[in-house]
Amino acid sequence: MRGLSAKATLTLSTLVHPRSRRTLASALASVLCAASARGSDIDEGVAFKSVALEGNPLGMLVGRYSADLEYLPFAHHALHVTPFGYYAVPGVSDQLTGFGGEIGYRWYSGTHGPEGFFAGASFVAGELEYRHNATVAGPLDASDDTSFVELGGAIDAGYQILLLGNLAVGVGAGAQYVVGTIRPHFEFENHPWHDLVYGAGLRPRALLSVGAAF
């Protein structure tokens, strides 16, 4: 029986040509590599996203309309650009209009694009016009139109998540400091709400962004 088994094995080996054995081995290696690659893709999750475009709905509450454009040349590091425009009505008959932008850098903890915890800094510049219309004409409250430029900087930190592959949602907080060439004449002098939201100096800021990453 032992001799018969050895003979059968020898016969099978001789039936498979050496070139065929190499072909079979190569095909098996290809299948194993493909399976390994698919498993690696699953472990790594979503593909790397190098660009993000998001809107900032929270700013619309105070008449600031803006969008964020981010570009990541490689993981963790993003160039952050935010053009913005103002069309706000701070008082009964006042109006703030103008445009500007921010440009800066943002670091992300995630490895697949603009995701995870982030921190960054940006330069802020804007050209604005504040139109004050006095409700009751008098020496203490005269109508005035003020055109001015604001320059300064901001720092922010927060967290952003990528959902369903491309949906980007971020929240955060920060502070900005800007200096204006001329101080606008608000409807109510030293009005705390106007001064906090539209005034110069050191001010807090809240972030909420929604958009797409690809």
C-alpha cells in the first residue's frame, strides 16, 4: 500500500507540467494579494479627501454670509480660505454691508482629510460700510455713513466629522481681534449686542460648517 501511494503521488506530479505549476502558483498569489488589498481598504475606511467646500449657516443669524474652502496637500495640513459678505440690520434702521475674507492654516487630527479635532489661525480683512439713520434727529444721535477697513487675525479650534463618505459637519469656537480704521456710529452708543457682534477689538466667535469633502 505504501508503494502504491508513492506511485500515485509520483504519477500526479508528473502529470502537472512545471510551467503549469508556476502558473497556478502565480494565480494563487494574485488572488491572495487582491484579497489582502480589499481587506486593507476596509480597515483604512474612507478614501483621502483633499478638498472641502462648506457653508456657515450660523453667521447668517447676524447677517454674515460666508463659505469655507479647504485644500489639504497631504494629511493633517489644510490651507483654509473663507470669503464673506455682510448684509446686516443691527438696529431699527441701520445697515451694515461689505465684503472681506480670511486666509490661514488649519491642522486636523484625522488621516483621511478634513476630519477629527482641528486647530488653526487666519488673517482677517474686510471693507465695510455702516449706515446709521437717526430715528429722532438731534445733536446726540445724528445720521451718519461710515466706510472703514478692518484688519486682524483669528484662532479657532473644534471638531469635524465626515459622514456618508462626503458630508462634512464641523463645530468649534475661537476668538478674533480686528482693528478698524474708523469706529462706526451704532444706533445706540455702546450697545452691547452691536459692539459684541460687529465691533472691533477682541471678540469671541462660534463655528458651524456644513458641506462636502471630496
